[in-house]
Amino acid sequence: MIVSSNVQSVAAGFSHSLFIKEDGCLCGMGWNHAGRLGEGTAQVRSEPVRILESGVVSIASGTWAWHSLILANDMGDDEGDGL
């Protein structure tokens, strides 16, 4: 995956980075301690890995943040299974 093309937004944490591509997919790379990237493993990712396929609207993190936040179009419903 080429990181420099079709990137809409970037968020950088303490040791990981996330980015949204123009198609709404969420990708990330970096130190994945305790599954920090949210892609199902704890492997360090030196190349980008796709985390969510679509629907990501916004991402946020901080310089010293050990976590990141996402906002997606489909975050669940009012039946208690969403955020």
C-alpha cells in the first residue's frame, strides 16, 4: 500500500500512526503493543495495515498518546451495541 496517495487525514500517537484514505478506510502502522492499532494482533507494523474497510470520518491522537480515537459512520445503533 502506498501511503502518499489518496490520504485524507493523519493522526500520530506516541509510537503509532493512523491515516484515513479517501475511500474512508482506516490504515495504521507502528508499535502495536497490546493491540494498539486495533487490527487484531500485537505485531509491530513497519508498513501500513488496513484496520477498517470503510466509513471512517475522523481520527485523533496526541504526541504522547498511547491510544487513538476514531469516528465512523456506523458506530452501532441505539440498542446498546454502539459507542
